[in-house]
Amino acid sequence: MAIQWYILRSSLMNLSPTGDTLLHLEFCLYANELQDLCDAATLFVVDVLKTQGTLLMKFYQGPEDKALETRLKMVFERVKREKPEASRDESREMYFVCLKKRAGVKRSQILENM
């Protein structure tokens, strides 16, 4: 039996400590663990997201979010930060809206910048 791989056109990743998305994930994450999860998600989309695909990634503002944004800009032509209107002003909750995945991005390029 052959394994079939499916390439995604878009991906929605809720990387909150208790994220509900296609898979129900429950994590008790500290800031560095959440950053590791965001980095893993970035590598995941390099592997499975089609060229010109989109990503919506939830994250929490912290000391590492600028570095994450830099890595995402290596993968996508356009990366924007958005804060939902429903989010409280004091909340660090944010989203990266990543549009148009670049062609030919390699994992090694991202790993060099981690």
C-alpha cells in the first residue's frame, strides 16, 4: 500500500496553549515551548503548503516574535500582524497573516535562522 501525501493550499494554525483547530491539541506551554511550536509550524508549512498558499498563525507577543516574523517573511511574500477586535487591549494575542508562499523555499534556509 502506497502512502499518499497531500499538499495544503492553506493552513490555519491556532498555536495557543490550548488550541482548538482541526486537531484538538492541549498543551501547557511556557513561552519558549510556544516559540518552538511556532517554529515547528513554520517548518511544517515549508514542507506541505503549496506555492502561493496562505497561513494564519496565532501567537503571543514576546521576545521572540520578531525573529519568528523574520523567518515567516523568508517563506511568504507578505506577512502582516493582526490583533482581533474582540481581543482585550492587555492581551498579547496576535495573528500572523501570511500570504503567497514563495516557491523553492528550503527547510535548511529556515533552520539556519533559528
